[in-house]
Amino acid sequence: MTTVFVSGASGFIAQHVVKQLIEKDYKVVGSVRSAAKGDQLKQDLDTPNFQYEIVEELSAPGAFDQALKKHPEVTVFLHTASPFRFDIEDIERDLLKPAIDGTKNALSSIKKYGPQVSKVVVTTSDIAMSYVNGDSSSPAITEDSWCDTTYEESLTNSFAGYRGSKTFAEKAAWEFVKQENPNFTLNTVAPTLVLGPQAFASGIRGTLNTSSEIINAVLKNGPDESTVPDINANFIDVRDVARAHLHAFESDVKNFRYLVVQSQFCLQYVLDALNKGIPSLKGKIPVGDGSKTEGLKSLPKVDNSRTRNLLGEFIPLEQSVVDSANQILNS
């Protein structure tokens, strides 16, 4: 029975990764920041094949040393832990350093104390492949694209900091493999904006994670469209992101960046999906007038055909939105 280490195991994406691993009869060791998070995940999974280790600070030197020393049975390491929030006080301290140093720490610990680890997967983001001022006239974003931001630009605001954190953390991972020549092979998984249900009902609360809050905001703010923030972005369902992580170590693919993007979406598409898919919501949520689709025309093009050839069909937006809403409404 293969044992997989999942860092940041209590995160939105990571919980789905862990859930799919358990369903496929893997043993899982997850790192969490507190016993409370670990105990909740253990309760949700309800299986002897999951255990957790506490790693409080990703950026602390040797953060993963003890966890890997304790678990010589681990042969696959999935590094999903990285901050994703915009309400921060210090961009470098709260976004850039945890992402960059956390990735370096994980890989260094694996090389020192996990020589038996043969596969490593690092979660990044399509923002690490996107151009700072990219639009529909820019070259299409592909698995080979890199964000053109600088470290100095990353310090200007929280969104730029998030963009930089993903870009420089992923670059650090590839640089580590190039320079250190470790025993493991590396793949990265780069999702776009991630929607979809929580892995467990216990994850439903007043305020959800940043991306899921889009659906939550529509459901709880009534029929006035002005109370719901507009959005124009690309979309992928969280269950497909988790599936990509498993494919990234189960397959023979190596040195590959999985660009997991399903389609473009905007607030109007979300409203259409909810009004059509859940008839009981009619009159309780906005309908929209169609004008919100205009912003999609300026989005950069995406060509992730190589990733799609590996992973096959993705969950469509309509199903993702309805599944998320039903989970919230039934909680």
C-alpha cells in the first residue's frame, strides 16, 4: 500500500486530494497547522489510513524534517500548502515568503530525510503562467508560459503578491530539481480559479474559502444583483484539480506542468446555472441582464490541450455551480 504525504492537508483543494487518495486505497500522511484541523479531517475521513503531523509554519527552516523522519514509508509527496488570501498585513511576510520558502523547505526535507520518495507534485496556479498585462491579444497561455512579473512588482498590492508567490515558488521548485538533482521527479499542477463543493459537509460555514465564496455570496445576498461582486475569469472544478494531482504521480509523466482550466466564466453564467439547475431559487437570487459577459472578451486565450489529452473531460461549470449550491443549501 503506497503512502502519500500531503502538505496543507486541510486546504480546500487538499481535502479533495486526500479524499480521492483514500478512496483509491492509498495511505495518507497529511500536514496541518493545528491539532484541531487534523482532528477534524481525521473525523471526516473516518479511516485508519489517514494520520496527520503538525507543521505550524511553512517558512520555518526544516519545517518538514521531523514529519519525514517519522514516516519513512512515504514514497510520494504532494505539496499543496501555500497561502491564498488577500486580507493580509505584510505581502512579503504573509504571501511571498511562506510560498517560496515553504516549497524550498519541503523539497530540501525530502532530499535529506526522504530518499525513498520518488514522485513529488507541487500545486501552483495558472497565474504563474499568465502575463501581468495579458489580454485577448496576448499569446495564448500554455503549459510552457511563465508570468513576467518581478519580485518588486509583487510587493505593490496583495493580488500582485499572490501572483508573485505562485510564480516564484514554482520557479524555486524547478530550480531545486535542476541544481540538486534529487531522487524524485517533479510535476506541478496549475489550476485556474477553483470552484466546486467542499470535500466534506463540515467545511460549510458562514464564510467559505475565497473562490467558493462567489457561490455563497449569490445565495445569501438576495435578488439584488448589485450586492454580488462581478467576476470574469477562467474556471476549473476542485474535483478535477484533485484528479490532476493523482494523475501527476500515478502516470509516467514527469517534468510537466498540468494547466487545469475548463472554461471561461462570469457572474452571468453562475446566475444562469443556478436559476436553471435549482428552480427553487428563482426569485430569491439575481437573474442578470446579460451585460456581465462583456468582460470575457478581454481575457487571455488558454491552450491547455496537452493537459486535456492527459486528463480527459473536465466537469462543466453548470454542474460545479449546482453541486456547490446544493451542498450549501442542504447544510
